[in-house]
Amino acid sequence: MKKLSARRRHPLAAIVVLLIALAATGGLYAVFAPAEKAQADDTAQSLAIEEGQKLYAVGCASCHGTGGQGTSDGPSLVGVGAASVDFQVGTGRMPAQQPGAQIPRKKVIYTQAQIDQLAAYVASLGAGPEIPTKEQYDPAGADSAAGGELFRTNCAQCHNFTGKGGALTKGKYAPTLEDVDPKHIYEAMQTGPQNMPSFPDTTLSEKNKKDIIAYLDAVNSDDTVSHGGMELGGFGPVAEGLFAWVFGLGALIAVAVWVAARTAKAKKS
Amino acid sequence: MSTTNTTAADPRSRGKAPAGERVADWADGRLGIYSLAKANMRKIFPDHWSFMLGEICMYSFIIIILTGVYLTLFFHPSMNEVEYHGVYEPLQGQLMSEAFKSTLDISFEVRGGLLIRQIHHWAALIFLAGMFVHMMRVFFTGAFRKPREINWLFGFLLFALGMFTGFTGYSLPDDLLSGTGVRFTQGAILSVPIVGTYISMFLFGGEFPGDDFVARFYSIHILLLPGIMLGLMVAHLILVFYHKHTQYAGPGKTNNNVVGMPLLPVYMAKAGGFFFLVFGVIAAIAAIATINPIWALGPYRPDQVSTNAQPDWYMGFAEGLVRAMPGWEINFWGHTLVLGVFIPLVLFGLVLAIIALYPFIESWITGDKREHHILDRPRNAPTRTAFGVAWVSWYMVGLIGGGNDLIATHFHMSINAVTWFVRIGFFAVPVVAFVITKRICLGLQRRDREKVLHGRETGIIKRLPHGEFIEVHEPLSQEQLYTLTAHEQYRPAEIGPATDENGVERKVSPVEKLRVKLSKRYYGEDSQIAKPTVEEYKEITSGHGHH
């Protein structure tokens, strides 16, 4: 012990003691800490929930409450599911800019990774619809004609014949479905966002939903061919009547003025 | 006639007449058209663009008939259910009526079918719009006055029948949009007390939709209504020929002459050319913009409906009345009176009837039995003009109601707010329009009076030797003076003395009292500005009145 006591006052002694103490605590912790091995698969998930909760606290909690329980400014998110979050945030509707009759679609401000984290957090609050997989919403191979029939039966009364959108009461509206991501259409049917009723798999099966997506893809997407020329918004007779008056009759009256102004040479004018 | 006769006395002995002359001679010998042509070929028509509005209607009607004949060759007016296996993918295997399927085939498989269909439909919208504008031109210039009241009614009937011909045509393809329109109409028929249910059962051959209505609407659309319209149009034109065309006031134009160009060759060339221009414009529009894309709408099924379900514009007014009307109904003794639909139905007829009967109302108020061939400038008939603008604004309020959903979505408003605007506007807008229009007319009359008395403002400022600045007014030419003062002004009617020459109290019927009251509103001091008299003009222009 002489050796030890002789070096007791060495300038590095404190550091050595500290290192020994740290190693001991670390070692003891490693031995006695609760085992984490059993939950190793969920690390990513719990991380996502954790990250999602942080994002939630910044972007959502002011209206939906700190624990997703809802406030007077926003509904409870318990049980709405990941699909709801993916739809609402993925289409830019949430976070809302201002309260109103309906929250409009706008620029998406979160990345898909952040949206997934938010969705994971909200899904952890209570069971709800999952985000669909690509096989579920991919329109390839689906029957667009059957989808058209389903669309006219279930959707057209608000969204118009080919999904151009329409008015609802008191400033609410059914938005246009032009260029909406098939995943979001699927999620909207599944979750019934805002003023829309939901169509769970018991009402519209997965195949039905796919058919509807295929129909919209055929009649209301960038690749849709309008067989008769400009479709004037696809709103039907109101747009057509306006066009007939302004451009049809307007052009004909212009022609009439032109013809009337040109007359036989005998008359000077 | 034979040309072998070679006697010297015969002028034809100089040789064979030109081929054209021989053809004309041949035709005249059998049809006697020479005297008819001689009398009418030099018929004079005045030149003004607004007189060509009726031509737009006539030509678009002809275009509708021509394209319609082509469509009948391929359309099957049948409600038999068939399964679709044509070229349009998103309807493969769907059940639909033969009418719908044949319209799809016309659109996708008949050569030129879609273009012809679109020309037919666009021409129909333009035909009705043209008739509306033509009718308003006649209204605002007072061309409906004696002797043209009957022709006004013919024109109005053409407009009203055009609405129903259009409606029946719109219903034929049996698509989801038109089927909804037919259902709407059936609802309106059902709302008629007592007879409504019977009419509906009769029209549809049983419960809606049944399997008869396409075939029935077809024969109404292609035979009955166009036949009547064609007859009316010919009568309309014969009367235009017979009455001769009206003209705007101006030097050399009187109530007893027509100043313009002869039918042949000038007007014939212009009118013929105009036909092709109208056809060209309509065909271009049909090639550019699609109309009624029934493949996107899908086949009609009574259990389906879409938003944006509106009729074509000429029925939009009726649609608007129903949309704006509160859903009132009365139930008694197991019967339902659906006022929410029946009142709009009555109003629809009423609004149209008011404009149709206006010429008779005005001639009753003025008591004027003379013929009028010189048109009024709208400002010189302020009350009539204000009435017309009020009527048009009334109609427009109804149209806004018919498109309330699209107005709500496109202007980011609440559909409820739009509907309330229509409800209040239906009563308020015509009144406001009337007052404002009348003010504007009176203002324009004052301006005309100023121009006649003081000349045109040249915008040239002149400084007089003593320092005063004046604006130089340029006197109007004799022609301009005539044009601005050619109109005559009615005096308001008087009720006459309260007693007759024997001191006995005169009996004045309440109808007469009303007439006098209305006449005062029409022609009283507040309703027209006295046009300058010759004395006023002389006094001002004699030198000392200048300022």
C-alpha cells in the first residue's frame, strides 16, 4: 500500500479515480439495467413515436391538445389512425392555417419521413386505420367501369360526375379529385376526413376502392383524354352556357357588326 | 317555248337565248315566279348589326335541323337495356339503355359523329341565346309596337318552344345528367295540384322513369316541336316581309319609307355569306370545346345523382327558382301540396308571360293606335327601358340561383349566402335595376338636350380678351339635330273633368283610373325630359344665349 499512498497526491490521481468510478458505474449499469433485448425490433417504432411526439408538440398540440385528446379548436385524435394523419398532413391540410368551414388542401410542409413519425405517434394513441400499402391502392389491373358505377353511386353527389368537386352547405365543399395521389384517395375513403363520410372496408371493399381509384385515374388525371375538345372545367351546363353566351354569341355578334359595317360601294360610310 | 319559229316578227329569231334566260323562262312558265321575284327582289332592308340578330337565330336553327337529321340516322330512341362493349374503356360491361349506347356510338364510332353532336348542341345553346338577345333588341327599341304585336308573340312562342325542344333533346341520350333533369321535371309536374299525378303517369306511361319516355321525347323533339317552330319561323319571316323592316330615326327616314339596300343582290349576298359565317363560328366552337360529354356522365340510373346537375342555360332560370324556394308544403286530408316546387313552377310561367304580354300593356297605357316603323332609342322610352332591364335582371337573378353551387365554389362563398341573395334579390334587384336604369335614361335625355341646344363640347378652352376662359361648343349638324329630336313624346293621359257638361258627376271606371295613373308614371314630368323645341333652339342659337 506504500506505493499507492506514495502516489496518492500525484496530479493524475483524481482522473484515475474518476475513470475507475465511471467504469464501475457503467459496468454495474450494464449488469443490472432492465434488459432491452426483447424489444429490439421496436426500437425504430418507438423512436418514430418519440420523434412524432416532438413534432406533434410543436405543430399540432395547440389545437388537438398535448396528448391528442382534442380541444375546443380541434377534434380528438385518439383512434383516428395513421391513415388519417398521412392524409391530412400529406395533402397539406394539416397543420391548418386558420379555422374555417373547411381546411383546404395546400402546400405540404412536412417531409414524408416526418409525416410517418407523426402518424406513428397518433396511431400510438389508439387503434385506427393503417396507412395502406402500395398493393392496396395501385389502380393497375382494377376495373375502371365498375369503379365508375361505384363512384356515381357513392361519390358523385358531392364530388361531381368525374370528381371535379362541388359545393356543400355553409362554405363547405367537396374538393376536386384531380391529381390526388391514389394513396390519399384510398385514405380519404377509409377515414372520411373533415366533412366526408368514411367508407370502411365493410362498406367499400379493398377491391371497390381500387376500382374507384382506377376510374378516377381514367377520367380525371393528367393523362385523361378529353375526346370532344376543351372540357370547360367539367362542370356541366353552367360552364357550357356561359361559354355559349360569351364566346358563341359574342363571336357571332362581332361578326354581325363586321358584316353590317361592310356595305355596297354606292353608300359612303 | 319552241325556238324553231323563224318569222321576222319574233324577237327570238335573232338566235337562241342564253341558257340562263331559257331556264328562267322555263321555270316562270310553270311557277309564275317572275312577278313574285319582281315584287320582292328589290325589297329594301335597312343595314344595322342589331337587325342581324334574328338572322343568327334563323341560321343556327337551320344548322340544328341539318345536324339533327344526321344524328337521327344513328340514334336509337329506345330504353331497352343493353350491355356496353364499345371502345370507351371506363364504361365496359356497364348496363345502359340503347339510347345511351347509341349516343356513345355516335360519339366514338360514327364518322364525324362527335363533331356533329357538338355542333348540334352548341348551336342549340346559341340559338336560344340569340333569340333572347333578338327579343331584347326588339323590346328595347320598341319594335313590338303596332303592327308587329303578333309577330312579337310568334317570336316569343319560338323562344318558349325552343326551350322545350332543347329540354327534350337534352333528355334523349338518357345519361345521368339528363335523367336527373327529367326527374326534376317529373317532380315539377307532380307538384301541380289534382292533375299532376295523372299527367306524370300519362307522360311516362306509368311510374318514373318507365321505358317509354325516350321514345316519346324523341318524337316530340324531332317532329312535333320543330315542326311547329318551322311553321312559326316561316310565319315570322312572312310578317317581317309584309310589315317591312323597322329602322332607326335619321334624316330621310320616315314612318312611310325604308332606307337601306335591296334584297337582291346586296342583302342576299350579305345574308348568304352571314349564314356561312355563323356555321363557321359554331363549327369552330364545336371543334374547340366539348359539350355534354355523356361518356363522362355515365348512364342514367334513378338511384344515382351527381352534383353540378343543371339544365342547359335556358332552363337555368327555372332551376334557380326551385333552388331558392324554401321547401314549403301543406298537408291536408292525406294530400300534399308541394309549394316549394309548385310556386316556382307558377313563377316560371309568370315571368315569361309578363314579357310576352308587355306590348299589349304598353299600347293599352298609351292608347296609341298608330303604326310605328321608326325605332325608339332606349333612352327615349325610359320607363319601358327600365322595365326591360328590370326583367332581364330578374331573369339573371334566377340564373344565378340555378348555378348557386358553382358560384359558391368558384368565388369561395357559402352556398347558403348565394341562395339568400337570390331569395332577396328576386324581389329587390328588379326594383333597384328599374330605378337606376330610369335615372340613366333621363340623364342621357338631358345630355341629348344639351347637345342639341348648346352643341358638342369640343374640349377646346379659349381665353377671351378680358381674361375669361370658355369652352368652345361646336353646333351639331342638321342631320344630328334631326336624329336627336326625331322621337315624339307622349303626354300623360288625363282623367278629364269630374263632371260632364251638365254638371253630373262623370263615372270613371277603375280600369281607366289605373290607366291614367300608369300613363302619368310613364310620361309624367319625372319620367321624361322635354325635348328641345324649335323656339328654344332658335333663341339659344340666335347669339345672345351662348355661354
